[in-house]
Amino acid sequence: MAKKRKKQQDWDDWEDAPDDTMVAEGNGDQFQVHLEDYVIKEKVSAFVRCYAPCGEWDEGCKAFDEAQLRDFFKATVCGLGDPLRLYIEDLKMAGFSLEVSEATGQLAMFVRKRG
């Protein structure tokens, strides 16, 4: 007796479930995931509201190195690339920049608390 094929919606095995590269049923559009989908613009806005750019030796300066920026923005490298790059681009538009610290020789973003 021939085995009946299950309807597409009845996935007993996740290997058979559609992924983001498969065509959406009915309209022919494809689901696509982009690196930008991992960036939350409100995090950049919150950072800019809290901190202002400054020089390394300015009073009240705080240095955010790469690890601290990744932790702050929860920017983990994924299969689509590095979302930290996009956060840094947005911060650059707000006047922030990565600099090489004279004290440590490491890349850092120098900021001070607003207020």
C-alpha cells in the first residue's frame, strides 16, 4: 500500500519543517534573515542618551573596549556576520568613534556620562 504524504503543516520531524530560505506558502515570497534583523536601534538610542563622546584623558571618561561594547549591545557574532559592526556604524553617526588607547594600545570608545 502506498504511503500517504503528510500535509506541509504536519511536521513530526523538524528536519522536514520549512526554514527561512523556503518559499512562503501561497504568495511566492521568500523569508530572508539579514544581519540588520539582529540590531536593535533602541539600544543605540539608549547609549546615546546616557553617554557623550569624549577624549581618553577627559574627566569622567569611561573606555568601552570591544568586549564591553559586545556585552552592552549583546552583539554576538552569528552566521550572518558581526552585528557589532552595525552598532558601531550607528554610533559613528551620533559622533562616537573607536580610538586606539594611548594607555593600553587597544581599541576603545571613550565616553562620559551625560548629565
